[in-house]
Amino acid sequence: MIQEIHWQPVLAALIYAAIGLVVFALAFIVVDRATPYHLWKEIIDEQNTALAIIVGAVAIGISIIVSSAIR
């Protein structure tokens, strides 16, 4: 028996995912601008491992907040 595909939940999930990515990107840009130095230059050129760990932790924190807000 062939079941009908319900597109409304799929569309809602895609919209929420897009909104979440936009909010994450905006929050990350704010964090990048709030720091006194350029994050990517410091991580890539200077190979600052500690800063890379902090930036990763900030990214995870922002992701958890965005996920909770969407829920």
C-alpha cells in the first residue's frame, strides 16, 4: 500500500532550518565583530588553537540557543 507524503512537516522543517542558519550566522558575525581582533586571521595565520576551541564552543552555544528558541 502506497502512503501519501505529507509535505507540510517537511516544508516547516526546511523553513525552520533556514531561519536557524540565518540567526546562527548573524549571531556569529556579532561575536566576530565584538572581538578586538579578526578571528579567522588569528586562527588560520597565527594557528591559535586556544582561540579555535573558544570559537567552537561559542558556535555550539549559539546553536543550542537557536535550537531551543525554534523548538
